[in-house]
Amino acid sequence: MLRNTPSPIPDGVKNLTYAPYGAPTVEIRTHQAVIALRSHLRAELRRDPTLAVLATTNSLIARVSETISVENVTARGVLPAVDHDLHWDPELAAAAGFVVASMLEWPALLRLEAGTKTLRAVADFYCTKFIRGTTGARDKIQTIERAITALTDGKPVRSKAAQILLAAYDSGLVLADQPVADWQEARARMQGAAELEEMFKQVRMLWLLNATDTLALTLTQAAWDGAAAYTDAAAGVRRALANDQLAVPEQNTAAVSLMSMHRSKGKEFDGVVIVEGTYHSRLLDQDWDAERMQANCRLLRVAITRARHMVVFVRPEDALPLTPYRRRTGT
């Protein structure tokens, strides 16, 4: 299943490709790679190895986590579920959750109060990103703040994300005092704009971080008004998640860890699987400028050097080569 890459990729680095338009998918290929790498290193080291699955984006890591968490049947046999730790940014997931919680209050609020409350939660999400070093989040914060000002002044709102949220409020959000289903109903409104879809991906992590029970208990015990809405849901969810802290332990409690390349800095594993997506989560892209190419090359170097013994790449067949090609000049 694994094959050596052409030189000058060093020994200990393997490459596994997948067809962008065919099966198996990148997630299934990664599942295969983890099983194969674990078996190989177990035989070589004569002990259970530690492994990491790394990608450039958290969204791809989340999809891989969902895939390897269950048994998968392939043409080559059954892939058993893989016990693993998912290392994430729980604060960002929680911040996205506060947006959904604010939406659960909509049926009991007037449009201005409902829209302002939810948009402030959106701005808080991007403030959390900005604090963590995402400089581009500043523009999104300013855009949302302008939307809040326009809404308050009764002027047209220009932000697409704000327009979608306000339209969702206007269409009516019908809740049924079923916390998990109602949460999913509100969460489904986070579509149609890049800002909302980014938060949607983050809020899905609350399930992967095992926070669903905490949220359901919070909404069941304290928030339902007996008629149509979850009153003060945002504050209740904020307290619950703060107490629970969505703690993702930094130490390895499972033999396999999934995380972004950025989060892997300073860590070491016996083996590493580096995953590249078909359209997103690229390692390199010929359309990038030189600065971004160099930055991703440095990040890739970090990822490769996390491995003590072996690295496996899972990449699309049309992926850009990782080794430089120098054309001969004939001189």
C-alpha cells in the first residue's frame, strides 16, 4: 500500500496518493496509512508506537477524526476504528458555540435585540481569532461592528453574514424544547457566508470535544421558557463551557494524536502521517506567491521533523511535488 517516493525525499519518508475524483477518499486513505504505519513501526520497534496525523487545517483534521473513529469497509478489507486524541482549539469552538446559543434566544427577543446579541457573539469569535494571531480577523471584526451600528441606527446592513442572520430571524426559528435537535436547528442557520461557515466548522467541534452532554444538560435545566425560546441561553452555555473548559490534554493519552501542523510544534512521535486535501488544505500550490510558498515549506519542515522514525504522506495524485525541480540550462 505504501510506496517509496523518488529521491531526493530522504529515507523514512513514504508517499501514499489518492485519486481526487475517485474512491477511496483522503480520509479513508489516511485511515489505511495509520493502520499500516502502526503495524510497520510496531514490528520495527517491538512496542506500540506513538503516531500523529497532521494537516494544514483543522477542518481536514476533523474529517479524518470522524472517519477513523469508526470501522470502515474497503475493497481491501475492514479498517478497525482507531482510538485517538484530537487536539484542537477549544476556545474557538466555544466562541462559535456562543453564537448558536444566542440564536436559541431569538423567539423571545425583538429583532434589534436578537440581531445585536448574535452579531456581538460573532464579533467575539473573531476577537478570539485575532488574539491568537490571525491578523485577518481584524477586518471581519470591523465589518461586524459596522453591521451592528447600522442595525442600531435603522440603516441598511451591508455585511453578508449579518444579512443572512437577520433573514434567518425574520423567517422564524421554531424550537421544540429538545436541546440537541434545537441546537442543530439553530446551527443550520450558519451557512451562506464565509464567516458563518467558518464558525459552523468550529461549532461542530463541540461534538468531537464531547461537549454535547454538557450543552444539552445546560439547556434542559435552566434555559427553556416553557413556550418558544431558551432564555439567557448564551450566558448559560458560556458558564457551562467555562466550567467544563473543554479540556483537551496536551499529554498523549492515546497512541494516535490528530492536530494541525502549527499545533505540532515542539512535539515528537515515532511516526507521522501528513495529509493533504484535494481542493483545500493544500501543502503547496503553484498559484501561491513566493512568501506563502516559503511559509508553507517551513511549516512542512516542522511537520516532517516531528517524526523520530518515519513519515507517510497522503496526497492527491495531482499534488505539487515537494522537491524542487531545476531545469538544466545546457551550460
